[in-house]
Amino acid sequence: MGDKKQDELQMIPVYIMGKKYDVPAELTIMKAMEYAGYQLIRGCGCRGGVCGACATVYRKAGDYKIYTGLACQTVAEPEMYLAQLPFYPANRATYKFDEIEAQAETIFALYPELFRCVACNACTKVCPMDVQVMDYIAELKRGDIEKAAKTSFDCIQCGLCASRCMGELPQYHIAQLARRLAGGKLAPRSEHMAEIVRQINDGAFDKWIADLKAMDQDQLKEVYSNREMEPHMGDENWRPKENRGLVS
Ligand code: FES
């Protein structure tokens, strides 16, 4: 809204949960709701399009279609009818991660709903992150956990896919399991990570952290400005401890 005074603002009518409000044009749905007096306790998290808390369903004036989006990212339009879905009840399997295998059968057993997919693609159409939801479901039916983990990588767990699913699948929970299995049990182990964890456990960074804690704000800013960024990029011989010069 910048510095515009209230009487200079262009106001637009929107319908929030069925009630009409006049709100300034160009606000996101989330800000429009707050302008209208809603105090968001559920349905609001990061405000930056990454937490998935603000799934919203809306219609536009004169348009029969149901649209979906993230309230923190979608700009309100005149005569928009909208409602938020801060939570959508979808089955989430319970499992002990250490005790399950990274195999297709694990997913089939925990989520037999997978095979109720009717390939209507409604899930992909509503996804605000443009994730190819139906594709990763098909990949999982074929048992390709790693492919499904990659295809679903941008999922932010908003649940809109499940809200529109003809087969009543909890797609986003299934995809999360696939990513956990891929990342935790199928991806190769990082030697650099193991090495840095060993150094941390050995106390190699204790003095450095103590020095940082003792600095005032200006000193911290200087250290931050002069930091070495991505020192390992493209350097196969990178070694975290020596190259970063963190440890005296
Ligand atoms: S508030 Fe986190 S995605 Fe909108």
C-alpha cells in the first residue's frame, strides 16, 4: 500500500467465507483477510510461499471454475469468493522410519490408497507449486521411489491435491514418505557431511562459536560480510576444515 492514505486507496469488494468486505486493491488474499479483520492463527505460516499453511479455494466473478492458490502469494481480485483450507483431513500412515525398507512394497503397504488413483489429474491442476502430482503417483505405482521423490520435490504439503482427489488419496503424505525413503535410505552418503559431523563432535568449532558469541553486532556484520561463500563449489579436493579457515 506504500504511503497512500486510506481515502486514496482503490478499494475492491471480496467475499471472505461468504461475507463481503471492501479491501485495498493489490493486496494478497492473506493481507486482504487481515485487513478485513481476520486474525490468522491457522492458515498462516511463512508468508513466503514455502510452508503450505495457507491453501485457499476461490471463485472469480462470472466464472464457474474453482481456483486454488496460496493466500500469501495470490493477489485478491474484485468480486472474488474465497475460503481457506488451513487443514485438510487426509490419512497419514504411522511408521518407525528405522524399521521400514526403502522398497515399493513399503509404500504399497502403508498407503494402499495409491491404487485408487483414477488418473484424472485434478491433483496436478490444483497444485499451487506446479508439482506433477499424478505423475509421481504413477511413478510410485511403478515402484520408482527416487523418481517420485524428485518429481515431488517442490511439494509444500498444503493438501490441495488431496482436497480435489477423486480417488481420495493423501498424495502429499505419500510423496513425503517417498522423499524420506529416498533421502534417508537410497541416496549415497555424503563423506563431507560425515567428516564435518566428526569435527563438530570433536569440538573443532567450539572456539570459533565462542568467539562469535562474544562479538558485538558490528563485528558480526563484518564477519558476515567477509565470509567465504560456497568455497567447495567445483572443487573436488575441497576439505571443509582447512579451506574454510574456521579452526585456528
Ligand atoms: S503462509 Fe506459508 S505458504 Fe503461505
